[in-house]
Amino acid sequence: MAALSLGGCNYSFTAGAGLPSHVRTVAIIPFENETTRFDLTQELHEALLRELPRALGLTLAGEENADAIISGTIRGYDVQAPNYRRGQQSETVQVLQRQVTLSVQARILDRENYVILWEQQLRGNGQYLEASETEEVGRAEAIELCVQQIVDGAQSNW
């Protein structure tokens, strides 16, 4: 009886099941940048190069030799003050915390079949304390969230 019940369970799990099995190498192209913050292209590209191959179990390759290509466009960059306090006088405001919002359109292209495997509009938010941190702290957090969303998208089932 136990052998029959165990024999009926053919469930298995394959890590990284989201990408087709023939995708073993990836090229990560610097994203186009529609913002006035030109340093974002390099910062996002470096984060993608550092995190994606390891997280997806892929090897980096040149664009001509890669099985998949990751590319996209940086659509927006905004810094706002969601947390502030009114000062003693009605004209003054003390900013306590700022938020960086990074908007990115990302895609993963299967070069063998010439199809887009995944494409998504992403948004990463990063906060930093006005008094003790810099905008770079919030920007780094926003970039890491966008990178994680790309990893999650690549690992999803289509």
C-alpha cells in the first residue's frame, strides 16, 4: 500500500524553473536612460552584473554568444519627501526622510527562439534619513529592489 501511494507522487522541483533549459548564458546590456541622472546607467548595470548571474545560475557571455539577453530602459528617477514635520513658523518644514523612486522597463530575450521571455515595468523605492544619510543610500536600495524584481521575473513560470 505504501509503495503504491509513494509511486503515485511524481512531483519534483527544479530550481530556476522559469528560464528554458537551453538558457545557460546571459548578456546584460547597459539600460537606456531617459532621465537626467546619467550615473544611473552604470550603477544599475554594475548591480545587474554582480547579482543576476549568481542568482539565476547563469554564466555571463557576450551579446553575440549569449542564450539570453537582459536589456531595458530607465524610465524615471524621482526624489520626494514623504516624511516631514512642520516647523515653528508656517513657512518652514523639516524633512525627516526622503524616498528615491526608480522606474525601469526590463526584458529578457531568448536569442535561440527570438522571443521575449519576460518583460515588465518595475519600480524600486529606497528611503534615506535626511539628517544622517545621503541620496546614494536610497538610490542603492531602489536599484537593489529593481534587480530583485528582475530575478523574480526570470524565475517565474510563463
